[in-house]
Amino acid sequence: MANIKSAKKRILVTKTKADRNKAIRSGVKTAIKKVYAAIDAKDKAAAEAALLEATSTIDKATTKGVYHPNNASRKVSRLTKAVNAMA
């Protein structure tokens, strides 16, 4: 356990940030699952709506520094490709 005041604060701050990042990541995963659920249900309109929501969620996570921009771009690209492949 840390004895120095600044080290104790670092532990608290790190825990807070980790919890925040975990919540944001969880939200992104949920949004992605909704897109794939709509694709599996063969519902193009719902898939497109879920894609917009997921893209927004991923972009917000990237803005907050939870995801690297390339990682976010890859996620959005794969989702878009999957929705477009429904035809």
C-alpha cells in the first residue's frame, strides 16, 4: 500500500479513470452487439439505425481517449461493411 499522499491520490484517480473507461467500452460493445443482432434478424432498417447509434458511441469513446482512432475506424468500417452486405 502506498504511504505517500500523491501516490495514494494516483491510486484513486487511476481507479476512477479505469472505471469510466470500462463503462464506455461496455457501451461500445453493447452498441456493436445491437447492430449484429439486427443483421441476424435480417432487419435492414433496424441495422442501419443501430449502425448510426454504434458509430456515434464509438466516435465519442475515441474523442475521450478510450479507443485509438485507428481501432475505432476499424470497428466502424467492419460494422458498415456487415450492414451493407445485407443487400
